[in-house]
Amino acid sequence: MSTWDEPLRKGPLGGRTAKALADKLDLHTLGDLLRYYPRRYDRRGDLTDLALLREGEDVTVQAKVLDARRKTIPARQGRRRMDMMEATVTDGTGRLHLTFFNRGSYHQSALVPGRLAMFSGRVSTFKGRRQLDHPEYVLLEEDGLDGDAARAYADEIIPVYPAVKGLDSATIARSIKVALDYAIDIPDPLPPSLRTEQGLLGVYEALTRIHRPKDMDRLKAARRRLKWDEAFVLQLALAQRRRRAEEMPAKPRPGMAGGILDAFDARLPFTLTEGQREVGRSLAERLDATHPMHCLLQGDVGAGKTLVALRAMLRVVDSGGQAVLLAPTEVLAGQHLRSIRAMLGPLGRAGQIDGAEHATRVTLLTGSMGVAARREALLEAASGAAGIVVGTHALLQEHVSFADLGLVVVDEQHRFGVEQRDALREKATDGRPHVLVMTATPIPRTVAMTVYGDLDVVSLTQLPQGRSPISTHVVPTSEKPHFLTRAWERIREEVAQGRQAFVVCPRIGDGDDEVEAPPEGELPGARPPLAVLDVVARLTKGPLADVRVEALHGRMAPEDKEAVMGRLNEGRTDVVVSTTVIEVGVDVPNATVMVIMDADRFGISQLHQLRGRVGRGSLPGLCLLVTDSEEGTPARERLTAVASTTDGFELSRADLQMRREGDVLGDAQSGARSSLRMLTLLYDEELIGKAKEAATRYVEQDPALTAHPPLAQALAALLPEERAEYLDKT
């Protein structure tokens, strides 16, 4: 009996072919090869009389060979000698020339004068003659095919496989044909009852239809079955993980009546939105549980995620525990510290003269702090004096400890690796801490994990009252250079009215190598990306000469960065030219203009985050995406998508459509490394939902799937040991 994990070198294929598939396509087992699906399907083309052929058409003709001849093309510089065979065929209405490169003797022995055949290819013209280059052909008997049979041949669906140099689609197709004939008794991973319940084909029939399709309806049914395989096995992995998480101990954090949270709510100068209240109730229920919360809080820029997260942190503090807020940059960590302290007021100044009677302390820990300040922050965290600790990667170091870590809040979670987040969770002393991750525009992998069911999701879809609209426009400098001149004029107009602006560049400059890489799959432009230091120099000597302009970037000392932000907040700086250190968390209500230079260098999520730095007060915001990318390119499509909407949820779907899900069970963030070959998040949400329901039911009844060996084997193939370890940490 054939098996999914049977090595190709020991099974249906010869060693040479198996080695080529392994080396060039990473296909090692029978299952690997059978699940290497066609990239697209072609038809041979319309059955056509030779007299009616048109250049560029894909055609199939039935014709007789008039003559065939071989010749050798001499070697030239950079090209070796080539063997070539030419033939002329006719169907009585006209003539057609055929050209074959290499294997000339083989083709000449097959296509002898007088032989009838079906030829398929694309019509081209060379020296005034119509021809087919290297056409497919099938030799026929003397009387040929009747009209119906010939049309059936022309209409046959031909699978086209993703190929690489040295391994073409035809070779792959032949290998898969051999594998299919060999695997007729391969076990079906889906239980018969589930196949009946969902109306699914058997796996062998589905594979046969996907690789040897007779018509598009049968192909559709095959795709549905194979998508179910991927969705169901993936959902089994996630259902097992959820079950293990529910069995892990976590200390409940029920809060307390009359505590800091109640006092905080009472002193808020505004009313919480209904969305914020609902999310708060949802998080409170999860924090009360005896197993760790693992929740994604997604909300658009400015929806009030930090406020919601702070209320959850205060609930934990009221329960006697501590909360950590992990930020990706020191600028953002400092912004969070100031924002939380400002919102808490006396409630965040425990032990100080003006502190409230029942208060906590908020402390900061970053890598660049001085020795004395760092020692004090470490002591406050370890002793429990600080109920809330805000920090960067410095929080992950071994010598950082906590008295009772109850909640980990991760801001912009995609900026942290799995190992980093796991290191922080291990610092809890009583079970696992609850985890809340926040993002304004989920990157594709995050969206995928959400729909696939790995995260509990709470969403803030309602913006607080008072937030101003932001208009976004693409500034195409290659087509309309005067638009950039107008952008600088626009900044001057805003500054003249007492407002402020940001200009963002992809790199720092002055010999630095911190270049923002173009999004995956795109080549960098012909020139280096614009740099902060260069743009500052140009602006202060040119269009913004009488405007107060300052630079802000990651190479500056922390105190210098704080000073720049301080002057900006106090209104003593008009324009800050920055790298993406201001991407998230920076809150300057008076800033109304955001100009992003070389905007095509940034992804959708970054652009949306940067745009969210303006329009945060009562004044409307303006975002200008400056680019020299050409219209119709992927870069311009991305910018157009951002300009078309300010809805972060809609943009996350656009991002997903452009980049794909990524490897849901691995560390790839998006793109071709996905272990999902058929399943796509954008179009299969309903199927994924059904698979999740079924997988949850199976895992509840049989956690280890001992009653379903083929299913357990399929899960093991999807989730080898290193992936299982990764999944446990995420």
C-alpha cells in the first residue's frame, strides 16, 4: 500500500528524477509530489484551418507532414551549438512551418513525410512565414481523427506546473502522472463520515481531477476537497493548541470594587464609547479565567486601543499583579509612558506627595537608560512597587524579574519575534500570564491566524468622537513634479496657521546602511532611497527655509529624541523630518500634515500607521504619498489602495490580497513560503469556519486522534516537531 510519506527515490520514480525534484522543488515524498498542484490550466487552442491562422493565437491543427529536415546552428559567443529540425505541414487549405530545437533526430524520425498528426502551439511569423515553435503533437493513423475527436483533443485541459530552471512543467507533469498511477490505494486522511457530511470527494479522485481535469466543474469539486484537507488539518492543530492552553494554569485577575480602575473611570474627562465598554467587558471575562488569555485587540488608528489596554492592566493591578507593556521602539515606549502617566494622574504616582491614596506606579525600562535609572526600574519591577512597567526589548533580558506578572500587553505585535514574546511570558511566577496583543492594521499572517482560529479576537470598530478626517493623496513626481512643490507650499500654509507637520524618509543618511527594503517581490529603484539628513538640508535651504525644521531618527541619543519630541509637543518645532521611529504611538494633536517620501518603499501597514500620526485633534489631517513609481506597478497599486480608504480593516484585506497569508504555522510573515497550497483566506472564510467547527468537535471527542490514524499522520506531516514548538510559543 502506498503512503503519503513514502520517499520518491524508493517509490514510483527513478533516483535521477527523484533527486531533481528534491533539489530543485523540495519535493521528497509521494505526498509532496501529489500535492504539487498546477499553477494554471491551458487549452491547446481552437481547431483551425491553416488558411485561417492568425499571429499570436493558440491553435490546434490536424495536418500532414510534407517535408522534414535537420540542421545545426553553429556556436556563437555566449551560446553553444544547437541542433534544429524544421518541418512543413499542410491540411489542404494552406501550409505551416514547424521548428524544433534540440532532439532533432527524435522529431525527424517521428515526423516523416506523409505522416498525419495533431499540432498545438502559438502562431508566430518569421521571414513572412507562419510557424509554430516547438509545438506539442500527437501522431495519428492514416485516416486521422474525425471532427468530434479532433475538437476534443483541442479542448483538452492541460495542467501547467510551477517550474524552475532545469525542471520544466512537462517533466513535472510526467512525474505526477507516474505518481498518480502508483498511489491508487493511498489512504484518505478525512474520515468517511466527515466526507459524507460535507459532500466531499475521496482524496484519490480529487487528486486525479486536479492533475488530469476533464472539465472545469470536476476541477471545482476537486479544489473544494483539497481545500478542506488543508483547512481541516490546520484547524485540528489549532484546536489541539487551544485545548492545551485551556489546561495551562493562569491566576485569575478579577479586579476589585472601589479599586484603581473604578477611580480611573471616574476621572476620565470623556465618556467611553460603547465599543470600548464592550471590549472592556470581554477582556474582563478572559482575565477572570483560570487559563491564560491569548487575545488580539485590533482597532483602527485612533480607536482607543491604549485606553482599553490600560483598563485591563489596572484590573490586573487591582488583583495584586503587575502588567507589562512591550513597545517596539524607545520613542513609542516613552510616548506610552507619558500617555499612561497623564491618563492616570495621581493614580499613577504611588508613594509621591501628590499621589492618590490607592495608586500604583508606572516605570520605564529601555536599553539606553543610565545605570542609576536602570537599577531603580529593575528594583521597582522585581519588588512589585511598579504595577505597570513600560519598556522595549530590554524587558526580555534574563536579569529582569517581576514580583507577580499577570498581564503582558504587546503593542504592534508583528514587530516582535515569537522567541521574544515567549521570553517575557516565562517571567511569570504563578502559571502563565495573560497576553493581549494590539495592532492597528493586522499584517497578513496576523489576519490569517485570526480567521483560522488561533487567537481570540476583540475589535474596536468605532472611533471616539472628536477625531478628524484624514485625506490621502498620491504625489507622482515622475509624472507631475510640480505636485511636490505644492506639497511644501501646503506645509508652509499649515505652519502659518500655527500647525505642525511630519516628513518621513526611508533611511537616516550620512553613510548609514539602514535602508528600508522594498516590499517583498519588488526590486529596489534605480536610485538610493531618500534620507532624513539629506531632506532636512534641502528643506532648510530651500522650500522651508523660514520654518523650524528638526530631524528625528534611531541613531540619536534617547535624550535628544525626547528633546525633539518635547519641542514638537510644546509647539517650538514646526516640522519633524523622521524615519519610521514615529510610526506608532506618537500623539501630537496639532500635527495636520504627513508627507511620506519614497512612499513606495513602505508596506500598507506602515503607511496606514504613519498616516495616523496626523488628524489626532480637532483639525483635519492631510497625508501625501510621494513616489516616482510608475502607474500600473505593484508599488502604485499599493499606494492607491492606501489613498482610497482610511479603514484599517479594509486595508488589511488589501494587504493580504497583495501579499498572501504567509506560513500560518511557521515564521514566514507572508508570501510564497505558505504551507497552504489551495486555501486562501480572502475567498475561503466560510469553508474555514466549517472546518473549525468540525475540528473542534473531533478534538473534543478524541484529543490525540487515536481513532483516526490517517488524520493523525496528516497532522504530523503538517506539524513536524519544530513547528509544534513554534506554535506552542505563539
